[in-house]
Amino acid sequence: MIELIKTSARRIYTRTRIPGIDYVINQYVGCEHACTYCYAKFMCRWKKHGKWGSWIEAKMNAPELVKEIVNGKVAMSSVSDPYQPVEKKLELTRQVLENMDKHTRLDILTKSDLVLRDIDLFKEFKAINVGLTINTFKGREKELFEPNPPSNEARLRALRILKKNNIPTYGFISPVIPGLVDLEPLIAESRGFVDYYIVEMINMNAAGHEFKKLLVEDYPRNHEITANKEKFREFIEEVKKILGKSGTKAPQLITHYPKPIVV
Ligand code: SF4
């Protein structure tokens, strides 16, 4: 059972240090997709509503606040998914998009094919990129790592439909856990309908203690690569080679170990 907490905020655009992005917008905080590696679960330190994935705050005045005009690139969202299931009824993301200045340089990232509902609004923006997180988790891994988001097949289908509608798209391949995400077939399957990729290696620090325990106990050989500086560097080199052959415009590789690097 998800607890929905309706709140109001003083501002909706927040300055960020995310490379290439000036502001983030989070009309929701919290996410019912409940991915076990989610980096945003640090929000539980401030929001005392319980375990990550069991609550959502919805900023009900976000559609009003978003009328403010900001200069710079805006990313939606950093501590939630703008198309998590609650959005189907609440339509907060849709109202935000309706009211936002259509000259805003906007970057949307989601794991849900509910994003297709808003294609009509995406077409009004002068500079927009819509990304879906994709990976190759299936069966047991999907249940353990991403229990609630739609399947990867649904996300790939969403990217295909967005592209058919002339919306600029990107595939956010994340989190890359050595041996558990099969990059080459994923790129081969998707490169026809994504403009570019951002590939992010698992960030074990942000994924938290429980996720690390899960990986150590259930996937010790995969975990060992993430924990060993030399092996992890070798793995990054393999990933770079695969990306070099992707055939799309300059893929970005984000890696968090031993220190953050954007390649
Ligand atoms: S969809 Fe994104 S924000 Fe939501 S739980 Fe998963 S990783 Fe976190």
C-alpha cells in the first residue's frame, strides 16, 4: 500500500550540479517503482514517511510554480519518476508540462510507458529529449532490482513510439552491473529508435547497504568486479569499446568509481 502525501512547495526549480543540467524539477518526491538500487532513497533521511517505495509526496502547486521562467536546461525528475503509477490518476506531470514555458530546454527521464500519454505536449516544446531507462533485467533480477516499473520490453516499445512521433529520444542504460546487463544486444535492439545513449555504471555507494548485501549474497562474482578497482577499470574499458561501436551520436558513460567520471 502506497501512502500519498499531498504537499505544496515554495519553489519548483532547484539548481543542480548534474553535468550539463542547470535545474531539476521534482513534482513528486518518492517513487512507487521502488527499485532496490535507487540512488534517491537518501531522501528517506529527511522525509520520515517510511521505507523507500512505500510513499510519495506530490507537490500539488507544482503546475502553478512551473510558470516561473528559468534560463538553462531542466531535468525532470531526480528523486522520483514523473510517470510512476500515481500519475495516471493525479496527472500532476501532465499539468506541469501544460503550464511550462515551451521554450524550456527540457530533459525527461522515466521507466514507464505512461510517458506516451503526453506525446501531444512534448510536440509543443522547442527543445526536448525524452529518455527511458533500459537494461536487460528479467525474471529474478527484475523482481529483485526493479519490482514495480514496467518491463524493459514496454520501455523499448515506448522509445520506438516516441521516435515514430519525431520526439528526440535517448536510452539511459542503467544501472550497468557487470555480468547482469547485456549491452551489445540491448544496443543492437534499440539503436534504430534512440538518438543517443547515456550509460551509467552502478553506483554502489548511492545504492546503499541493503543493495550491496543483496549483491554480495546473491551475485558475489558480479559484486567482486564492482569492488575491485583493477577489475572494474577493465570492465569500463570493455564498455567503452561496445559504446564506440553503437553507431549513435557520442554516447556518454557515467561511472562513479573510484571517483565520478563522465566520459
Ligand atoms: S524509477 Fe527511478 S526514482 Fe523510481 S525507484 Fe526506480 S530508480 Fe528510483
